[in-house]
Amino acid sequence: MMSLCLTTDFVSGTGSPQPALQAIAQAGFTHVHWCHQWCTDFLYGPAEIAAIGLWLCEYHLAVNDVHGSAGLEKNWGSPREYERQAGIELVQNRIDFARALESDVVIMHLPVEPAAEPERTFFWNRLRRSLDALHSYAKTRGVRLALENMARDNFPTLRRVLAEYPPDYIGLCYDCGHGHIAGSGLTQLEECKDRLLATHLHDNDGAKDLHWPPFTGTVDWPRLARIIAASAYTKPCLSIESTMQNVADKDQGAFVRQVYQAGQRFARMVADHRAAATRG
């Protein structure tokens, strides 16, 4: 059965990650989805990477994937050229961070594509310049980018990027909570499953991005398991992005154990579908 990882920001995405890593390991997880500083301009330096590496070793954890940051003022999609270039440096920092911690996937949010011209043309020109600038940087470090679907449906943008860039550079991160809110996420995933590179597993009520544990909302988990089992997803670990912000019980240990048990249930579903396909 597949291993499980939990997002490091299940309580907070800033400050020392050490308490979160300890709790994640104690619950039985073997991997983490690195999500600290996912929406800031923070740059990881050698001292921070070294400390994180020691904690990972102490708790016998590995990094499954890293959530990169589009940044606030360092933004790879910014119309301000200096901000765009600084944003590229921020993504490069996350690529270097991933490589240093032996991860091979950095997950990114795309900027929102404008609906009208000429802004739409300017958007694509900027985005291509950023993606082109990062291509060789990522490839030489053995890291791929996984672009995430959002609650405000961005699959048209994602499909266009996936069509223009090769799978050894760019794939899809499917966020099932976002897809559930958008309404057509699983149908869209079905059409792009050959590019699935990362998962963000969590639940909600179909209206708000609540990041509940799996099986506590209304996401269609059986259908998602079937699609993942038939997809190009090859990592031995499923990444869960549930957090405590919108749950009533604030007992961190109980929360992490609940998420782990739900993750095991979903991993068994994926494994069963894969086994059935092999037999059939």
C-alpha cells in the first residue's frame, strides 16, 4: 500500500516547523508535504535547510513534495518586470530547497488568466518567459513543477500549459478540495490524468476551501481513487493537505491521527483499484 504524507502547515505555515514534524512522525506518517512559507517571499538559506534536514533525519521523515510560493512582491506572474524576475528567483530557491532535501517536485499556483485582451496576451507572454527561464534550472536539478488546479476553475489555463511544455518538466497537482468547489474537478482530472504528478487530498462541503480530513465532507473519494489508480501518478506516497483551521476539536495529536487513518483508508482504495486493473 502507498505511504502517506501530511502537510507541514497543518497548524501554521510560519515559524519553526519542528513541532509539526514531530507530531506528523508520531502519528505514523513517513513523508511530509513541505508547505511552510508557501505564500510568502521567504528565501530558505543554508542554515535553515541544514536544521530542517536534521529534524527530518531525527523523525525518520522524507519530503514527498514542496509547495513553492508565487510570492507577494516576488511574483513569477507579476506585470512588474522586477517583481517577475524576483519571483523566478523565489521559485529557484524552492527548487534548490527541494533538491537539497531529496524531493523532486515543486508545486506552484499559476497566476489568474485575464478574460479579455490585451491583458490576456500580456499574461501569456509573462508566464511563458517565467516558465522558459525555469526550465533548464529545474531539469538540471532533477525537479519538476506541478501546477495546481484552483477553486476558481483554472483548468483551461492548466491544459494550455501542459500542452506547451513536456511532462519531464511540468505536470499537474490535483487539489481535490479545489476541484470539488469548482464543480467539474474530477471530470477535468480524468482528462488530464496522464500528467498527474502530485496530490493535495482534503475534504470540504463543496462551497468553502475548508481543508477537512478526507471522508468528513462531500468529495467523491471512490471516484477520485479510481482516477488516481488509472493515472500517471507514480510516487509511492499520497500527499494530504488537511489542516486544523476549520475543525472544532483543536487537539493536534487527535487531528493528525484522524488524518492518518483517513489517509490509510484512501490509500487502500487506490491500491485495490490498481490490483483489480492488474488482474483484469
